[in-house]
Amino acid sequence: MAFPFQPAITAPRQTRVRALRRLAVRLWDQALQPLCLNCRIDPEFNHGLCEKCLQLISFNTTCCDICARPLTQNLICGQCQKNPPSFDGVLTPLLYLDPVNRFLCGLKYREQFSFARFAAGVIASHALKTPQKTPDMICPVPMTSKALRKRGFNQSAFIGQLIAWQLGIPMSGKWIFKTRDTPHQSDLKAPERQNNLKGVFDCKCQVRGKHIVIVDDVLTTGATANELSKTLKKNGASRVDIWTCARTA
Ligand SMILES: [Zn+2]
Ligand SMILES: [Zn+2]
């Protein structure tokens, strides 16, 4: 009578062992798999976020063809028609809305450096989708040494370095520099804004005939990007593009 039950006694043991092994492997995989930077619950899927949190992000799909200002349709905004900027192209895939604004503020003000990986990943993957010649060099938006000492790091250089590694483009934070501290553009009235950044950047490297990409976390008024681009063009750069993670409305 024992024979018919023998397999039924041994089989559950084997299944239990296999099930325990499967569980151990799954737990080990989960322990090693990075969690989503936003919810901290689900495993990371792309650019540091899980599939659910990636759905929360707003893309900058309809915007000005020149400055990427969000618009209801793709055309050239009034400001670019009146005063075309000195840069040649803008790549800014996301809108500066929740949760992207939280991520970029976390990086800038709370030293949450993992969000640099998110910003760089988004920029690099969109740059790869954009048909264009590989740029010659990447320059992050520079800070003065006083501002750098105060914050301790330059978030644009963090993002720029990660993009440079991903796309194999040279980058240095020492090629262009900021000569003086300036009040924030949003603290100034319109006429003061125009002079605030005049001649504030200088170039230390040979940029003649080069295609340069300026990297920053967020594009707001575009005044800094415009002034940097003017400086690079004055020094002979053939093309200047602006790459940022997000664009304000
Ligand atoms: Zn998530
Ligand atoms: Zn525009």
C-alpha cells in the first residue's frame, strides 16, 4: 500500500525545494535590482524610473521650432521671430512639471545625484533619436568658483559628464567659464535682464569650426544659453546646440 503514495511523498519535497530556490533567486534579484527613483517601490525600468512612474512624465512635444518653448502647435514663437537666438538648435525632451521639477530640484538643492542619471539618460536617448552629426564637444553651463564653492558641485557638469560617457563625446567643465556672479534673471526687470549676462562668459579652448553642445538641467528664459552661444560663436564655433532635460512653460 505504501508504493502508490511514495511519489506523492517525494514529489512535494522536490517542489518545495525548487519553490524555495525560485523564491531565493527572486529575492536576490530584487535585492540587487535598483528601485525606482520616484516611488522607491517598483524596480527600475528606464532612466531610473519604473514603468508606472515613467507614465507621470510630460513630454515637450509641441513647441517652438527654435527655442522649444511649449506651444499649442509646432511653429516659431513670437519672441524668436522678433529676436532670433544665437544658438542653432534646442533639445529639451520634457516639460518642467511634477515629477521632473522635483527630480531636478532634488539634484540641484538636495544633492540627490541619482537624478543626474535620469536627466542624462533622457537627454542622451533623445539625442540618439535626433538625426544629426555627432557634436565635437560638450560644455556644461559654467558657474563662478564662488558659486561652485557655495553649492559644492555643478549639476550641469554632472549631467554633461554622464551624457559624454554615454555618447562618447569629449567634455570639460574648464573650456568655458563665468567671469562674475550675476543676480538671477527672475529677480530682475526686463531692461536689467538684457545687460545682466552681457560678456559674463569667456572661452578658454579652441572652438573654431567646432559643433558644440551646451548642457544644462532646465531651460527657462534661454538668456544664459543665448549668451553662452554668442560667446562660442564669437570665438569661431560653427554650430551651438542646447541640450537640457526640461523646459519651463
Ligand atoms: Zn516608480
Ligand atoms: Zn521660440
